[in-house]
Amino acid sequence: MFSPQTYQQRRDQLCQKTGSGIILLPGSKEASMNYPENTYHFRQNSHFIYFVGMDQPDLFVVIDVDARKTILFGNELTMDDIIWTGPMPSLSEQALESGITETLPTSALGEYIHKAQKLNSPVHFLPQHRAWTMLQLEELTGIPAMQLKAKASETLIRAVVALRSVKSAEEIVEIEKAAAVGYDMHFTALKMALPGETERNIAGFIEGIALSRCNGLAFPTILSQHGEVLHGHTHLGTLEKGRFVICDAGAESLEHYSCDFTRTAIVGGKYTTQQRELYQMVVDANNKAFELIRPGILYRDVHLASAKVLAEGLKAVGILKGDVDAAVAAGAQALFMPHGLGHMMGLDVHDMEDLGENYVGYDDEISRSTQFGLRSLRLGRRLQPGFVLTVEPGLYFMPELIQKWDAEKILPEFVNYERAKQFIGTGGIRTEDDAIVTETGCRMPGKRLPISPDEIEGLY
């Protein structure tokens, strides 16, 4: 945890931005796997972590905006609990570490909220994604669970996004800790990309690094020779010499902050001339983004500049044709990169996206595009110092997508479909680094993983 003053200051800022009423912040509950007592690894709600810091289940915080006070609702351990968990400080003692001086039993929560409702005090809560929490809020507020998302407080959402988007110095330290572990995970994966090795074994090794050094994985690892499948989680393959293998993985620090890196290895460590050309396009697109990232620039513009680099490379190998600027404006390169350049990162690897991507990545100045590919850009807004985000251009040859576009005659003035079909079977390539926006530009958290073709080949 950070200092009590940190959490108190965050709650004070939240009250200032919310205005009036009460704010409901539910913590997470244990989630069962195959029977009640066998639970998944506990992960506290990220908003609860940010404003409270306490990392245990079955807690609930109410912030009275008008009175500027915070109440923690929870129950003390029973003797049956202590038998299994061992002794712990009292709830009130733990609350002081968050700057909270008032605690009440969980049984008092409903009455407190009902009193506020009777006084017509605004009741603010965030969208929820866990069923148990939705049922709890339904009982407390009287709003049916299926209507909670629509009834969530936009005022509170915008306040939380404004506060959590800009990372403090102590948050950056945690992201750097995660990045240091992430570096070792990916360096290990690159070195293990040898013929005959299994995807499962590599995925297991790097998860072991994350578990031994920090709080485990920040998200389920993507590791596959079928990089054209954007979320390949199965890890069933055996590595074959000369194939690309994507590893997209990240670690979570002990304070729950994330990193998110991707590297694409070449199994056996030697590119063909064509593979090197394709891979270099993606590296160039990544580097172009880092040249441009700075305060005041729209990340959508960074995305488009990176996309242009890919389009130029694709034209050079005969896959795209015509005017490059016109091709990018039409979205022709999205056939080969149907996702956005990146997203916000912090306590969540896709930071705050449970609140709605458009609240996090867009604002009153810029709205999400409807164009294929560009509509998948999670972050388009103007960058500010303290933003932490991912840079992850990619190049993918998806047979079904290429065939669909060809059959429907989509942008034939820009796409040479006969040439594109020759690349089916190549798989996918992605290079991803994290960027911290500074006052004058950006920097990476920690040292950069090997990325150039020569650096990758030099590992073997």
C-alpha cells in the first residue's frame, strides 16, 4: 500500500469532482472455481485499490461527498476464520492505513444507503462486471441488476477516469517494477523459441517468473505460432523451425500495477528475406510511434502515422497499391492490422475499460471512428504527461478476412488480393512496448527488450 495520505488525497479529489451525494465503492469477493471452497486467486477491484488500497475480500466503502468522510464496511475475523487464515490486525487498524477512521459491520450498509436515498441524496456507483457485486448493488439500491450499467453515474465515471489517467510518481515506480519482471519473462521466451519446444512449456516458464517475482500475470498470456489469431491462449503447438511465434504477456506488481509487452520470435533464430522485410515493417511502425508520442498530440494521429509506415511497407512488397495516404485514409492497411495501436495501462492492463472504452480513450474533443480497424483503436484522445499507454503495431495474414474482403471487392483499388493471398500461412507479427508520457515526449519503463531483426537473431 501507499501512504494513508495518498488514499485520503485521492478520495478528496474524487469528492471535488463528484460534487455531492454518496459514492459506493464495492470491493471484490472471492470467486469459486469448481466448488465453493476452491477459489480463484483473489484480485481486488482496481477502483477499490486506487481509492482505498486494502487488498482483501468482502469490503465495501461509502464516501459521503458532502460530509467529506469515508466509512469502511466489513466484518472482523471470527475464530473460524482465524483457524484458516491466522491472526490479522482488526478492521479498524487496517482502515487507518487507508486514512479511514470510521468502520461499521457489513450489516449496517443497507440502512446507511437507504437513509441517503430517503434524503434524496445522489447515489453514485460505477458500472460493474462481476455478477455477485451486481446482485449486491441491486439489493442495496433497489435497481435491477440488468439496469445497473445504464444507471451508473456518468459524473463518477468521468471523475475516476480523470484521476486515474494521470499516473503519480509512486504509480510509475510500480509500473517500472512490473516492467522489470516483464523484461525477464519475454527475454526468457525469446531464448526458448527453438524447434521442438512447446508453446505450453514457454508459457509455463514465464508465468513462473511472474509468480516468483511479483503478483503473477497481468493477463492471460498469448503465445502462439498462429499470431494471426489475435488472442491465442491455447498453447497447444510445438515450435517449428522458421515460423513466427508471438508472445504477448505482462506482469503485475505487488501493488497490482501492470506491464504489457509483445515480442515476435523467429523459431530457430533466422529470418528469410521476406520474413525480415515484414518484421522490419512492424518495428518501423513501433519506432515511428515513439518518435511522435508527446503531450498534446492525439493518439489517433500516432496510430495513423504508424499505420502509414505499415502501408508503405506493404506497398513495397506488392500487397498494397496506389496512393499510400489515400489507402490509409480508406483503411486499406486495416486488412492486415485490424486492431488499434494501443490502450491506457495502469492498475488494469487495459486501464479502466470496465468503465467504458469511450470514457477512457475518447472525450468531448474526439469520438471513436466507425471505420474498420480504426474503430478498434481504444485510445484516440489527446495525450497528457503522466499517461501510460501501450504501443503495439502488428501485421497479420488472416485467411478468412483476406478472402472475405476479396469476395466483397472491398478497396480493390488499394489491395492486390492475388499478392496478399501468397502471404497466407505467414501468421502474425506484433511488437509492443509501453510508453510513459513525459513533459516533453515519452520514455519506456525500464530497458527495451531486443526488437530489431539483428537483435533477435543475435539471441540464438
